[in-house]
Amino acid sequence: MTLGAPLHELAQTTSTNDEAKRAAKEGAPHGATWVADVQTAGRGRQGRTWTAAPGEALLFSVIVRVPCVPARLPPLALVAGLAVRDAVARVVPCRVQMKWPNDVVVGDARRKIAGILVEASLAGSNVEAVIVGIGVNVHTRAFPDEIADRATSIELAGGTTTRRALMDDILASLDRDVPLAAARGLAPLQARIAAADALRGERVRSDAGEGVAEGIDADGRLVVRGDDGVIARWSAGEVHLVR
């Protein structure tokens, strides 16, 4: 079944990921998708909230049912990020990149334009379904003061599209790449990921330490060379550029 079918269009919901997770436990099929004009309790990574005025952002979640162990979830988040990056790059005139682990950024200032939240519905130790939640700033012209200097939208970046056209483009990429990554990891997609990597060659810092990012490995980990020359592989965490 193609991702995006059936499609549930909602004027308002707490979170499209909540809708999809609830439906997945009730047996909703692979490809079922929820898209909303407004989320009252939208969330991102590490418990952050995702806020957007009605109709300004593309907010949707899709159920993906593929054979998958929990260790494959971080790579699937990168696959989703690549799908969003490619779709945004087709409609804006500036550079679009992925910022590990799951943000999409635009321009030399690397302002965030999209975020991805991948969650699992588990049956014992196995992944019963993967919920891919995506938020893209499309028509937003103004952001809250606390994020105004690091966020942007497709319109602010000089692009033009509709939320539906953008969603269809993203879903088509996910339909092609997710089964491949679930079965074989990121190896078949690594060249594309490397070309879109916003952190490669940059000095970065996280709770795990500090060093120069050297790319993303086949397991979805950020490869970082410390000042002592030792290579570390970060599997999760908040990463900041060191200016």
C-alpha cells in the first residue's frame, strides 16, 4: 500500500503522532496518514513543543509497517529527514541540508525549517509499527522571539508550494526509501546523506563531548573526531555548532 493512504485530514488535534500511534495499536494499515491544520500539543525531540499558527505549517504523521528492530529507528529518522530535505530543496532557491539527527536547515545561517519525530509502537521487543511525524514551516512569516533568529519557512526562504504538494513529495520519497533502509540500513543512501550533511567538517559539541564532525555512518551515528584524534560515534543527543 502506498504511504498516504488512507488519508485522515483534521482541522485540529493534539498531535498527529498521537493519532497515528493510537490507530496503529488498533490495527490501522501501513500507509495510513494523519494531517492537521493545527496541533494543540505538537511535540518535537526531547519533549519540546512544536507550535504553528493554523494553516501555516505542514503537520502530518504516517504509519510505516516494515520488519524492523528498535536499533533501526535512528536510521529511519535520517531517511525521513532526507525525504523532507529533498522535497524542500525542490521548492526553495537556497541550500537545504540535514542537521543530524533529524532537523532540516536552510541557507548559510542554517535556520531550521523542518523537524522529524520518529516513534515506535512496540509489541514485546519487536517494532509493530513506526510512526513518522513531520513538521515543515511552509507559510509562516513570523516566529516567536525566542526562535526568530534560528527558524525560517519555505516562504521566507523564497519558495512557493502548497502543503499538500509538499506532503505528497515527501511521502513518495519515504515510500521508496524506508523499506530499503529498514532492510539494509543506511548504506544504500549514504552518498545522498553525505551530500546533504550540514555538520560534516564543522566543530560540534554535545553532552558526549566536542570535536569535528566527519559524517554519518551506516548505523545513523554521527562520527566525531576529538582533539586527541580519537573517533567517537554519537548515537543520540542535542548537537550544537561551535562557532
